[in-house]
Amino acid sequence: MTTNNAAGLTLSRRQLLKRGAAFGLGASALGLAPAWADPWGQSNAYPQGAVEGNDIALAIRRETLEINGRSARPITINGTSPGPMIRLREGQDATLRVTNLLDEPTSIHWHGLILPAQVDGAPGISFAGIDPGETFVYRFPVVQHGTYWYHSHSGLQEQLGHAGPIVIDAAEREPFRYDREHVVMLTDWTYEEPASVFRNLKSAEGYYNLQERTVADFLAEVRENGFRETARTRAMWARMRMSSRDIADVTASTYTYLVNGQAPEQNWTALFKPGERLRLRFINGSAMTYFDVRIPGLKMTVVAADGQPVQPVPVDEFRIAVAETYDVIVMPEADTAYTVFAETMDRSGFARATLAPRLGMQAELPERRRIADRGMEAMGAHDMDHAGMEDMDHSRMEGMDHAGMEGMDHSRMEGMDHSRMEGMDHAGMEGMDHSQMEGMDHSRMEGMDHSRMEGMDHSRMEGMDHAEGQRAASPANAQGDLLPAGTAQPGSQYDQAGIGIDPDERRILVYRDLKAFRPWPDRRGPEREMEIHLTGNMERYMWSFDGRTFSQVDGPLHFRKDERLRLILVNDTMMEHPIHLHGMWMELENGAGELIPRKHTINVKPGERVSALITADAEGSWAFHCHLLYHMDAGMFRVVKVS
Ligand SMILES: [Cu+2]
């Protein structure tokens, strides 16, 4: 169904959908399945409808709708929230007319689309935004295919459901086959005003974190690890003013997690015929939530990441960072229902849908897993060999107070970056075992007191970088001895599934698995490196790049037009950050050789160091930011200028 003319058509469709919803029917059951005819056979039960064609009108409003049976005030696009699926075809010229019927400026950014800067949709960067009552016409050639999404880039509007899926049909046959497809768009909805969520985050660290350890937890842990160990770990975390459970800033205490706008109880259901190959287009359109997705009873074969075809990877589960997309193929053989289960990374809640041969069927919900405990893992403690730490230079670690860290085991802390840990109080760290700390960067540890570090075993600490000056001497500034293209950075964790999921339990997608379906054209090595640190202050809810928020920086980052650049991202914080670059692909240097995969959003784990190659071919100014909405708003945002 085409909705080229916003208001009238859309209202009547919405009324139909509302009536349909009352009977538990999706759009397809009402005969509203989109009318596009596709040579490879498709159907899509996306319940918010679809718009397609060469001229698409989108009307943005704030209105009262029910979400999960409760009155809500989302921002709607053509009457639904999230908005309709935009269906385009590779090779067409798209015209999208966006009319702002809000009482504040708005915008739409086409996430992951390669297009001219003026129509990218980030206000204040490359266009002025869309004022109330105004219609802005986006016109651009569609040069790619795959699964993407769109969302507001104005203030916190995205949290109000101002987002929707984009599906671009390929000009040529894709390298995989399927009989039917469905969009699965994950979002996090709150009935609170986003501005109030942001205020709460700023006023109290851990405001939404109702999963702080309880006395019962403590006793259970004592039974498992003994009193001494338990007390010690907790005291250390307390001193570092962090909670090992701060995995998500915003949790199910305010969020309802939705699949295609439907809450778990509403159980959005997609149909299949047993034996069919189903393509599921997963989009994480959340403001703040990472999901771990599985379909108990079905193997999923990942065939595309961020819209780009990849070599097929059969998995039982995948973690999808905010703003990423994954396409998977499943083949349900049995005449039975399957649960699509998307548990949040912090385990505070879940989104859920059903795949079934007939409406009204459902499968059991899998058991919820225990709350992930970030623990020392968050500081980069992973399976690594730290043998050989000779020649450690502890000069400049003056003033560090490590007194009282008895018995701490720092083994396996490769890749830790201790920069900017000034003023840390490590009282009580005697007996620390620092064996195997290869690759640590202790630059800028001034002010720390290492007196009373009796009993520490610093043997074998080879390769640590403890000097302020040493960073300047890194290959970043020495043309000619850059790591070869495609090389995984030391400190990367591409083999790690991430916090809280046990890779031994089932096969979980990791970044190392991603290999492009075929090599991308630009095979040049990097001419230059740019290193950016992801930084933050949890207490004050300040998030930034290189220690400075967007409002504190003087000007844009500069990419030279057509240069081949290596962007290194170093996460100095305790949280994951999904980093998004507008306008250009980032080719993730995950060791895939010439099959280097390209992404629009790269997740960087706590303590991790990742790198991407970029062909800076897109002239203009582009947004570069953390895609956690409140982190971006707090200052983890830069402008990249290509000229
Ligand atoms: Cu972030």
C-alpha cells in the first residue's frame, strides 16, 4: 500500500489498524499487505504499514495513542509510532516530503544511507532542521540496498517513537534466498517525558538502576566466594564510585520494550508456512537499550550486518547494539510457534514476538537469565595471556594510593587503559597480583600513590605504556609504520560476545564473525590514523570524546577529501558505546582480511580499543556520535568535516 498523500489515507489506515488490533489481527490479516510485487517473493506484516514509491509524504505529529493498552503521547509519523516502513528500491531517486506538525523543530535522519550532506538530516550540521508548519523535501539517489532505519535527530524526539524502518530492495539478486520476510524493529518506550528521564539521569547516578545488590545477593556471594573476597570486591567498586550493575543507564523500571510497536503481552506475531525460509530484518531502534536476541528451537543464519551482506554465520543468539541492524534467515520446519526473545543486556526486561503458522498460536517464553555482573570484566579483564611484564616504567605514577588492595587478582587485564585515573584511591591493595598485564596504558596516572603496594607481583609486565609522552610516539604520528590494513588493534575484543552472555552455552555472534560477502572496492591501506577516546563522568552524567563535550570543543574533526583514514576508538569508560558515523562507511578491522566488513555503527566495549578504515569520499559536514540518545545529548558528539 502506498501512502503518498499523508493525512487522509493515513488516518483511515490507522483506524482500520486500530479495529484490526482489537481482534488481534495484523495488517496482513486485514488484506492490507503492501502491494509491491517482488520477483523473489515477499510479504511483510509490519503492523504500522508501509510507504513506497518515488514521492513519499511523511507527516510528523504529537498525539495521543495507546501503547500497550495505556494512553501515551508519542510523536507519530503518518499516524503511527514507530512510523511506517519506508520501502525503496536501489537505483531509484527518492523524494521524501517531511511535514512538521509539531510545535517545535524536527528532522529525519536516514540512518546508514549514503547520500549528500544536505539531505542527511542532522540539524545544525548540514541543514537547518524543519520548523513547525514547514515541509522539507529530501531528494537523493538510492545507491545501496538492505535494512536500515530513520529517526529524528532533534533533541530527544527519538525517545518518543519518532523512528521507523527503511527497507531497500536490491537492484540485483542478493546472495541469499528466502520465501518471506518480516521487519523486527526493537524500541524502548517510556511513558515519562524524555526530558525528565534526562534530568533524572543527571540528578542521581543509577536512578533507573533498581538492580543494585541486595543483602541477599551479598550473602549468596559470600557463600560462593567467601567473606574476604566479597567484601574486598565490593569495597573496591564502592571506592571507584561505580556499580558493577551499571550496565544500562535506563532500565525496565521505566521502559516497556516493543517489537514493531507491540509490547510483550501484545505479542506481535509473524506468519510462516513450515519449510519456508524466513528473512527477519532486525533493527535496534532503541534510544538506550542493547538486546540479546534468540529464537529457541531455531538456528539463525546472519546474512547482513548494518544493511551490508556478509558471509553467512549460523548462530543461536546475537547481541544487537543500539542503531545496528542484522538480517537473519530462519527455517522453521515444524507446524509450531516460536518465540522471538530479545532480552535486554542488563536483564531488566525483554521484548518478545512470535513466529507461527497461524495466528493465535504461541510458544513458551524462555526462562529469564540472571542479571549480568559486569565485575572486573568491564575493565578489560578477558582471556588473555599477560606473561612477560618486564621493563614496566612506573615513573609518573607518583601520588597513587594503592594501600590496602590485598589479594586483588589483576591477572588477565590486557588492554586496560588507565589514562585519566588521577586521584584514584587504591587503599588496601597489598598482595595484588599484576602478573600478565600486557598492553596496559597507564599514561596520565599522576597523583596516584603507590607506596604500600607491598607484595605486588609486577613481574612479566612487558609492553605497558606508562608514559605520558609515549602516546605521541605511537604509529598514529609516524607515517610509514602504521599497522597493515585490516589488522585487529591490540586491546580489541572482537572474539568476545560481551558482558553477561556465556559463549559456552550457545553459539553467539561476535564481531570477528563478520566478513563482507565480497571485497569492497577501496583496498588502500590507511594514510593516517586518528585516535579518539570515549570518555565520561558517570557521576555528573557527562559523556564526551577525548574528555570534552560537544559544547566544549572548538571545531570539527577534519578528514581530508578522499583520504584513506584509520579511526581508532578507545573506550575509557565502564559502559558500551555504539559509535555512529554519518555519510561514510566504517570498515571494521576485525581481522577478516580483504573481506573487511563495513558498518555504520560500531559497538565499543568497556576498555576496548577498536579501529575502522574510512574512505573519506563524502564532502561536507557530518555527525559523529554515540548512539545512546542521552549520551549523545550529554555531549558525546562531534562534527566531522570532509574537505
Ligand atoms: Cu555512549
